[in-house]
Amino acid sequence: MWVNKSLADKLECTQEGLRGEPCYKFICRADSPPSSCPHAQMLNDGKEHFAETYNRHLEMNLIVTSSPLYAAAADDDDEGKLLGGVLVACDSTTHKQTEEALRKSGEKKEKKSEVLC
């Protein structure tokens, strides 16, 4: 229903051109969602799902969360009915790179201390 400008720019599309299209078509470049897709899992069981993944098409690490949206109690006929969900994908590439640099730095310090002792 809604796509932010940052994602549209990354996909080299307009927000309007992405609206109404399944995310896997553009993000995964697939005809159907992968089995690991948090949004497909959420639509299947109505629960929140989370995944950390590397997207080779976008060349970035992503933290993906899909949360369900249910009908409010005011809608007596549809109360509790799963209406859809909110899919949020955050670029975690910088975080992953920092994490890896810190890990490597720690390994170097560990090696230095082994040599010194």
C-alpha cells in the first residue's frame, strides 16, 4: 500500500510504480516469496516474524520485520481478523561492517597478546 522514497530510489522505481506490487518481485526478484520471507510467514500464521539476511540484488544486509495488523474491536464482524501487515526492512550493512571490523580487531589483539606472552 505504501513504499518509502528511500526504497523506491534504491530500486530505481517510483513510489507509485511499486504500490500494490508484491515486495518479493522487486526486492528478491522472484515470482513468489522465498520460504524464509518474514512477511509470508506472518501472513501464514498471524504472528510477528524477523530475519537478518544479505540481499544480493540490493547488495546490502537487511534486518526484516513483519508485524500483523488486526481489525479493531469497533468492527464487531471483523474483530481479530488479520487485515495484513507492516513489513519493515532496514539496511544493516554499516552495522555489520562495524561488527566485523571490531571482531577482526579483537582477533589481532588476541594474537598480539599470544606473541607477547
